Amino acid sequence: MNTQNPFLRRYSSIVFILMMLIPLMSIAAEKTVPSVIEAHHLSLEFPILDFPYNTESDFQLPSMNQSLCLSKNFYQLSHAYLIDLLKEKPRWQTIFSIAAFDFLSTWFPPGTSWLHEEWHRAVLGRRGIKSYNEVYDFDFFEETIAVSEIKDEDLINLKNNHPQEMVRLHSAGVEAQYEMNLSIEKDQFFFDTYAFEDLVLWLNYLNSILYIDLCTTSEADDMTSDMMAEEGRDISERDFTGLDFTAYVYDLFRPDEPYEQRGIHPSGNGIRRYIAYSDLTDPEKDYLKFQRNLSLLNLVNPFLFQKRRFSGNAYQWNATLRHHLTPHGYNISANLFYKKNQVNVLLKLHTYSNKYKTWPGLEIELLGYPKKIRNRIILFSLRSGIWLQPENQTFKTRDSEAGGFGSFKIATPVSDHVDVYIAVEGKTNGWVAGNVYLEDNFSTVCGVVIK
């Protein structure tokens, strides 16, 4: 579930300042707004087939990668269109028009709320669980947006058979928003793509941070009670979890508790799916507040202040911090961006933590390295990582499990504006942001890039 109006009511002053500050920052920067799409260096990726995910359980769509690319493309194209449409207008009108669009887009597909819910659905779809994204109802200014039409029996089986996936299910929505931001930041730094995504970055980070904060208050109890009362006896109308983060910490601490132990829904029909803040023990409440505090690390990010790169001697660099909720607890990473000539490198230094211990991880990515082969430019991308993560992704273990992953992607032009690509990735057991599989897996993605 994603929250909308409750978030805005509680943090209206923060949202108002943000809506004013970001456009004003851009105006003060006195940068030139390009008037045509080509000037933005847009590169729109469309993953057409994500195997095996798309072919599992009666053809699952979209995968995490597919929904992320679709949402990012949507914002870049929409912003480029508005910039071109308003190119004869004063710059401030263009900026505030984009800000208004980004705000309203949270209530229709494929905006950020749609993406948030689609990553919840991707975790469900991994186990063949059917669901419905209520963003498609186009209920503008609705207080909450649910993933509905899910049977209690499916949630019972998921919790009982795959408890770590149940935890990941709750946190997948904010994982989507953070990974979308990272994708935008990579485009801006390495390929000079820019379509005034500044407000999207801020909204994704702040919505996620303040959503966690909302779940640490008594207001979470009031919202949970109101939602259950409004749903009545119709199980198909219910969200899969209610507020994401009270459920996240509840299932993180209680992996062996049967799902049925949540009790009966107040209507008397079905299981009481939603976890209120008052349902948590004191240690669980403290842990949730701790995660709320750690989530502020995501604001240590120069991209949020329109600083897309720093210059060194013949090279450019940038750095950000990232906090992710994971099936075993949380991950904190430092992302280091480096560019020199045609060499684009992203280095991630990870720490994976559960209740008792913290373990290291390292990831390196080479993006879009060009190589001329038989008079054709081929773009190569490589990504690999190694780690120690909690054994079996469990929260209460002191044992670690070594693992890693590797991916290889090649893209080749078929026309002046279209590339085709194929990417393969293999991984061992372990959590990787943006990869729906917690167990070992081998995936192949085929798609096109429109430039």
C-alpha cells in the first residue's frame, strides 16, 4: 500500500516548502532549459522480455525492471514534452508546470505510486499470486492506494512457506522508488540525461522516509482501524498488508508465527491482515524508529541539490548514501560514481545488517563502454558483486552466507535512434536491490533502447 493524502495532511508544511524550494533552486541556478527532446540526450529503455519472470505462473507482467523503466520513461518524456510545449513561456512557468504534473502523477499510472505498487505485485507474482493495482481506478486524491484482489490463502502460504519473501513484500514499494532514483542519477551522471527530474527524486525519497515515520505513530492505528471499517466483509477489497512498515517489522521479528495468528478481521470475515503500531512490541517499535532514522541517510545525495558531478583531474565523480530495508534487516551502501573519457564506473560498498551482526559486500558496474566491431559500435555493460549476508536471509541468525552475482549486457544499433540489447544475470542465494529472486537464479532480458 502507498499513502497519499494522510502523508500530505501530516507533512503539508514540508511538502509546501519542497514544492516551492526545488523550482526556485532551479530558477536561481540560471540553467538553460533545452527546448527539444534530443537536447536532453534521452535514452528510453524498454525491456520487452524478462525471462524467467515473465513466463512464470501464466505470464507475469510487469517485472521489477519493466515497471521501473516504464515509469522512468514516462517522467522523462512527459517533462521533455512540457519543456518543449512551454519553451516560449517564462522559465518559472515551465518549472511549476512540471512540479504540478509530478504531484498529480502519483494518482495515475505509470507514476511513482503505480511503480511502488507494481513492485509489491512483482513479489506476489513470483509465487503466482494474482493481484490488482488500484492505481488503475484513477481515484484522484484518494487517501491510500492498495494492492487488492488477493486471497487470504495465498498470504497464508507465502508467510508459512517463504517468510523472508513476506518481509521483502512489505518493503518492495520503497525499494522501487529508491531504485528508480538511482537509475535517474546514473543517467544524469554518466550520460548527461536531464529532463528536470529533480522533484521526482525528492518526492521518491521524502515519501518513503515520511511513510516510515508515519508508521511509528498512533496515527497509524487510526488509519488501520479506518481502513478495516471501510472494507467491511469484502475480502477482495482489502490491501495485501495495510501500512507497509508496521507489517514489515512485525513479520521480520516473527518469521515462524503462522499468518493465521493475526486473528479475525473485525467484520468477522477473513484474516485481520493489517498490523497497527500498537500491535508491535517495544523492541519492534524501537527497531522501526531506528529504520526511520537510518532512512535519512538517503538525503546525503548531491543530486538532490542539482549537483550531478564534481570534477577532478581529467575525471568526474559523485557519491551518495543509500538505505534499504531488506528481508534480513537493512542494507546501507555508499555509491561512488566515476567517469573518465568513455569509462563509466559505479562502485557500491555495502553493509548487510540483521538483529545481531553486520557483514560487508562490494559491487562494481561498468556502464555503456563502446567498442567498434566490424564498423559497428557495440556498447558493453558489466556488473558484478560479492557479499556476506545473513544465512537464509534471516533476522535472528549470527551465521553468514557468502554469495554474489554477475551480469553482462550488450547493445547494438539497428537504426540511428534504436538499439537492441540482451542482458544476462546470474546470482546465488541473497538479496540484490531490484532482483525479485532471493534464491539462486539465472535471468535474461531482451529489449530496445530509443534515443
